[in-house]
Amino acid sequence: MKKRFLSYIALLLLLSLSLASCAEGLPGHELFVATKDAVADFSENMEMLFAGDVPLAQNGKTSYQLVVPDGSLKEEYMAALTFFENNFQSKTGAVLDHCRENADTPKIWLYASNAQRAELPTLDANTFYIGFVGEDLVLHAQNTPMLYSAISYFAKEILPLAKGGTLSLPRSFSYLSTATTCHKNEYIITRAENSSEKAIATISYLLDTLNEKAGVRFSIKSDFNTTGAGVKEILVGAPDRAECNAILAGLSHDDYYIGGVGQKLMILAKNDLMLELAVQKFIETFLNAENAVYDKSERMVQLPTSCDYFHNEASALLANEGKCTVALVHPRNASKKMLTQIQRFCALFQKLTNASLQVCTDEDYARDPNVFEILVGDTSRTESKKQMRALAEGEWAVAMPSEHALVVAAKEDDTLIAALQALGSYLTEMTAKISPQSIFYEHSYTVIPGVNRLLFLPYSLADEVYFTLPQPR
């Protein structure tokens, strides 16, 4: 009560200072308006204060700042920060500034770590927590998928409470998500009736891992089999279920989703490659982690049915199942010899992937952030200019300086042709290696030749020059 009284005095003093500054040089009408606004803000603050509420945003403004932890951050975590602040701004109109961990300001923490903090509840791999520590708001999870789930819950359940740019929560607000515990053979794994051999192998791998870890042995059925109300399912791939179709409609070719609805768990993707990545992510996060919850002696496993995690694969996926969004961009003044080599490269690309490259000049084609570019020669793109400056005569380079572009650069035509030929050889070797249990971008892929022809460049190689060599003699 003493703290509230001091807050009341502080607010009263602030109001007095505001009125004094407003009065200076203001005509009567403007002074009246300023006074009315100040009193309205003061009343709203006092109402929230005595109700025990914490104003996260007020009239489209906020005193809170989003903590960006010290040290290097993974791209996935930075994406979570952006996801939160975009949702916060869209619902309240307030822009969240960033701050460091020790900043003397009200803070919002997005905390994804398997370390436990004494002031927060103990979590496992399948749950998340949202609540206050002092005046700071904390969204806490043990891994990134559940941190995304916490943000998604906040965006769907809490942010819509904002009215007129104002959002407040009771200081006592505390939410701990739940998970679903299953025993023995309670669940059915449901797949699409038309699942490919590759998808069935991936689903079988999930089943075997669940059995190995937790001793549970679920049956696998197709979506052709009808299920009654209340049947517990793990829906994998792209089964024809209403809850799955709603999610799949929003997925791109390079996305996957892990989430729950009621007691059902969904691991969804539109193609075999993304399904394998989704299953692998599920196993790594919820079965192989130190804080995973299972007991083989009891034949029990806990499933993250409060998860709500959309993922876009962080790689430059050049082609997948005969589809691609890649443009080969060259200068308008490219020589006939160079254009002939570009045609040969495009023919090789199509042979390797069953997908066609769009070919255009840098003047005819405006940059599209959704299209990956292979920049050949001295184009007007910044990435090309920067690489060209770094080359000496007789040298060529193939590099991926950003997530949107692969640069093929050289100062002379013959050298540039050698660079493009080297890239072709590199891609040919890469697709040849995409065979059973081949590893790229820290993931293992099992590809059926002729069925799933894919080609991608891992971001783990970003900023590295693949080839910077003298022209072959």
C-alpha cells in the first residue's frame, strides 16, 4: 500500500509539472485541451494502479523495452524477437525499443534456455510460461519451438485485449501451458492415404524413436480410416483432417508446422523433405533433449500439445520436387559467349532438378525478396559490385554473401565461364551426394532418386567464398 501511495504522489507531481509546462505560452482553449488530456491519462494510470494492473501499452505508446541478450544470437532467436514485436505493434500501435539485460527500464524478456531461473516455475521441454517478475514481463520456454508457442499464445489470447492502443495485465497474471501424457498404445499415428514411400519411412522412423525412448508402440493408419470423436492422434505429413487442412493452407513449399489442438498433435508439411526436417526437429526437441518427459519402464511419453510452431527452412532452397523460385541475373551487355554458357548452365540445372531457371538482365528485373538470385558477372546488384572489387585479374569467385543471392564473379569472360562451369560441377557433385543418409545443413536426408530431386545451399556456408582461385591453365 505504501508503494501505491508513493506512486500516487509521483503521478500527482508529474501531472502538476505537465500542466505547468502546458500553460507556458498556450492560449486558453489549448490549455483546456492539454489539461483535459493530462487528467484523462492521469485517471487511466490511477485506475490501473489501484486495480493492480500493469500497463504494457497506453494510447499507442509503451515504456517497456524488449531485451536483446548480450552476445551472439542465433537467427532463429532473432526471428522470435521480430515475431513478438511485430505482433505487439500491430495490436497496440506501440513500438518496442530494444535494450540490454541490465537496462533500468521495464522490460519484456523472451527467454529460451534449458537453464532454470529461480524466480520462474520449473519447465520441461513441452511447456512454456508467461508472467511477471517484478515489473518485467517474461515469456519463458526451454527451447525455441516452445518460445514461439508462448509468443503465439500471447498474440492470440492477450494482445486482442488491447483497446485504443492500451493494454494492461494484472500484476498477478501467470500462465503455465499444459502438455498431454500418454501411455502404451493410446495414440494413433495418422498419415495421408497417398503418402509417398519416403514419407512412410519418415513416419516409421518417428514411431521407432517413440518406442525406443518411451516404450510406446502406436499404430499407423491412413486418413482413409474414419476416426470417432475424442480419438487421440498424432497427425503426420498432410492427412485429410479439418484441423490439418487449416494449417496446411497457410504453409509454403518450404515450411513445416509442429503444434497441437486439444489432445491431438500435428507434425505437418507439404513435401517429403520438409516432413523429414519436421520429424527430426520434433525428435531433437521433445524426445532427445535433457528435459524431455518420458519413462520407458512406465511406457509413457509427454506430448507438446500446447506447441504452436511454424518454421521456414533456413536454407537457400534452390529447387525441390521440380519447383523453384530462382532467377539467374546477368548484365545487359553480357557477351554472346557468356550467354551461351548461361544457357548451358540452365540446361544442367534443369537436368539436375527438373526445375527451370528464370533468366533476365539486371535492368529488366527488379529485385524480389521472395526470389533467390544467381548473379552472374558484373551486375548492378550490390553483392556483385562488392565481390568484383575483391578480385584480381585472372581470379573468379562463387560466394553466397546474403540469404537472397549467390554471386558468380570474374573480370574476364573466359574466367567467368570457368567460374560458372565450376558452379555447375559443384551442384552436380552436391546432387550426387544427396543419397541415403547424406548430410547437408546439419540434417540427414534420404531421397528416392527420380522422385524428390532437390538442390539447396546451406546458410552455414554464407559469407564464405566457395571458389576464389586463379583461372585454370
